[in-house]
Amino acid sequence: MQEVLRAVPTDRLLVAMKGADDTLREKIYRNMSRRAAEMLKDDLEARGPVRLSEVEAAQKEILAMVRRMAEMGTIQLNSKGDEYI
């Protein structure tokens, strides 16, 4: 998660998080330094309404970035349904 957060531009993360639920937001905050998390929270509160289409576009952009990182081997995605032997 930290590798992804380093790769995602803060402005795109901010827009994408406008549509995120509290559970995801907390997971993101836990993977940041306390100061960075506080700054992001403040920026989210200060930011006005964002069009749903902008939020969805930012989320899709981040998802595409995560998939590319996984394909390159930079990160590993966990699949809950997979069995390992």
C-alpha cells in the first residue's frame, strides 16, 4: 500500500478519496506518516464538492496504475480466493 501511495500524485489521491468510504480512508491514513495523513485529511475537508465523474476518473486512473505496478512486479496483489500449496 505504501508503494502505491508513493506512486500516486497527491492531487489525484485527494480527488479519488472524495468517493471512498471511511474504511478505505482509514487504511490509507494508516499507511502514511502521521503528518502526511493529517495534511491529507485537512485537504479533503477544505476541498469543495467534486463531480462524481472526476472522482470515478481518478479512481480508475489509480486502479490502472496499481495494475501496471503489479504486472511489473513492483507490488503483489493478494487474491482472497486463491489457494497456495
